[in-house]
Amino acid sequence: MPGGSIYVQPNEKYTGSSPQWWYEKFWREDAPNRRKYRYVKAGVGFIIGVALGLRFDLSGASALTGLLLAGLVYGGDWFLDWYSFHRTAVWRGARRGEAITGRVLRRSLRRHGYQVLDGRAIRGQASIDHLVIGPGGVWIVDNESWAPDVEIACYVGRLFFGEKYGSKTAKALVEKAEAFADLLTRETGVPVAINPMIAVHCGVLPRNGVVAAEGLTLLKPRTAARLIKGADAGVLNDSQIELLARTAARELQRV
């Protein structure tokens, strides 16, 4: 290791490859500790269950209530442990964010008159993961994931990813939205304003699950579908939706 000492063995936590690889490695190595604490929690649940059984004069079934509560505690702790790892799947590269978001958008929006086009690009220029056209207007949705401890927030109108500015990310997607809007307006004659979004698959969002800053909205895929579905209908009629969707399918390159 450059700058290191031959007499001091390097700490493997600070060497190696990507953060995702190390996250998964240490998560798996810590599994015995988590399992041990799960047994302890289940034991406490058993004691509480027995005490509750005795408290309510269920002496004959107190052991059963103890086992039941212990099982619930064990299962609940296992589920929370699994979920904390599962929600990092896109960040770790185990799942594809665009596939998840595309499925959510189609299931939620198509029955409400929306068209969802996946993986589109202006030839030789900008590309986006999803283009959504419907009664409430037009949206582009890209997919991103950050480390599980990165807080996504807006301070004084500026976008932040942890301690880093998010202005570059916001500017790039806003410019993509403008480029797509210009192309669709020019080809169809229908005035189009496109709302850019990022579907966040990993990272810490605020309690309401939405961050709006610098012309960009960041939110979970299901929240994105709800927000689009809740937009005021009547911005586009059926013929305009059909025209815009056909034009987008023809003029925008699949990626």
C-alpha cells in the first residue's frame, strides 16, 4: 500500500475495491453477531410472553404465549435485518433500478391513461430511463442509488447528497428534460413542459419521502407513481397523449 509501513499490517476495512463490495463483505461477516443478538431478543420475548400469560391467568398456556412472542420477535428481527440489506440491492448492483421503476410505473399508471416508454434517447445526445406521458403532463424519470447512509436533502434551495452538492446532477437532468421537451414540441406542435424526476433506490430521504430542489424532484419509485397519478388531469387530452407517445417512439432512440 503506497505510504504504508512494512511493519504494520494494513486494515482491510480501508483497502480493497468498491464500497459496495466491502459493505456486503462486512454485512455477511457480522451475521453471527446479529444472529446471537436475535436469540437474546427472542429470549426476552419468551420471558415477557410467559409473564403476560401468568398476568392474565393463562398459567396453562403461559409457555405457549412465551413461545409465540419469542417467534414473533425472532421473525420480526430477521425481517428487519433482511430488509436493511435488500434495500441496498440496486446500489450493490444486485438489481437494476430501471427495471424496478419501469414495472412500478406501468402497473400504477397505464390504467389511468398514461404511456410509459423505457430507455429513450435523443439520437447522439441525452438519454433517460423512463418517459411518462399522460393526462397530467409529461415526466422523465431517471434511476439513482447512493450509499445507505447518504442523506439526500435540500438546504436553502440547493440539493445535497450527504456533504456534497447535487447541483451537477440536477442541472444535467433538467437540461435533458428541456431537450426532450423541445424535440417533442417541435415534432408534434403540442406545447410540452417536462418535469424531471430521480427515482431513489438507496439513500436517506426525509420523512415525507420527497426532495424538490433546483428544478428536480427525488423520491422513491412508488412515490413517483403516486405523485404523477395525483397530478391535475386535463393538461393533455387523449389525442395529444397518443400523438406525443407515437412521436416519442418514432423519434427517440431505444437504449
